[in-house]
Amino acid sequence: MLKVEGLNVFYGDMQALWDVSFEVRPKEVLVLLGANGAGKSTILRTLSGLSCAAEGSVTFNGVRLDQIPADKIIQHGLVHVPEGRRLFPDMTVEENLIMGSLAPEPKRRRQKTLERVYGLFPRLRERMGQYAGTLSGGEQQMVAVGRGLMGLPKILMLDEPSLGLSPLLAQEIFKIIRLINSEGVTILLVEQNVKQSLKVCNRAYVLENGRITLSGTGEQLSSNDHVKQAYLGI
């Protein structure tokens, strides 16, 4: 579904990604694991057109995404929910959600998708007229994920969705990820909660210093000695 080949990405003179290649298969949950600064967010930014690769290619359902701008990428169904939520704090919950549906097809189906989002997140229906900046961290993350869903993603890219949340709220977010995936949406997940990520994923890649060093199923990586020592504290 998505094929990434030989990505080399720089920030000025500093190289952030080194010959990164991987693939995402239809209807799976794929996780990118790694420490802070490993290059996980850079991968998502490059896929969504926010960063440019010096070398390499990104092909999505046969279309070269690395050759088109970010606003066109989202129209192909690759939707990015960034780290830190990036909401509009002085806009209401519903206004923030609507901002995710500005492309032609999502705009046409906006009302139906909005009902779907409120079905997934009943709390947001209760707070639809509340300013996003006044919500709790967990509620803001729900808005961020909901805004991503408003774009009708074929692949939903989530960057650290459990960051800053209590363990209970983080568990709720992972349940929602599983539910979204069960409805047919492919998930590309960047997450530092390695234990939960490996439980929810079909496959995972480990990124270290801008390079992919390991890959396998969630079960395989959960039993890998290096992963256990470096990421699971076992």
C-alpha cells in the first residue's frame, strides 16, 4: 500500500534519516519504534510532505507522493496527526474537526464523517461548542485523532498519541486505535509506549540514529533481547 525506499533526509547539514526503507500493508497497524531523536517524526513529516527528502521515494497505491505538495498528498488519503496535537485553541471542538475536512471529497462527506467521529468519541459531542484550548489533554488528543479521521484517511499516521496522558487515558487511546483499524483504516503509528504498541501492532520497525535496525511482528520484537533491554526495561 505504501512503499518507502532509500530515504535520506537532512536538516541543514545534519542528516536525520539514512537510507530508510519500509512498507505498509493494507489494513495493518505498523509501528515505528525508537528513542527520542531517532528520526520517527521525521519519517512522518517526510511522508506527509512537510519535510523533503534529499534522496529516495515514497509510493502510495502506485503514486509517487514525494513529487507532490502536502495539500495534494492528503487528497490521496495519507493523513498525518502530528505530535503535540496542534489544535486551534481558540476554535471550538467542532470547528477543529471541520478543519480536517477541507479537501473536496472529505468536504462532501463532512456531516456523515462528523457523526462517525462523535460516535467514536461521545465526549466530543458533549463538548462540540467548547474551545479546544480548555479541554483536558486526553480530550485534546481525541480532537486531534478525530480531525485526522475527518480527512477520510486510507492510512492514518499518528505521532505519539499517548504522549503526556495518564496510563488510563493512554489505554483508551490505544483501544480507539484498534477500533479505527478494525473499521478498515490502515495505521502507521509512532509511539514511545513500546509495550502497548507491540501489543496493538501487526508489525514494527525499530529506528536507531536515523536507521532501521530491526523489524518483525509485535510478538517477535517483544521477545527480542535488544528490544527488551533497550525499550522494555527487562
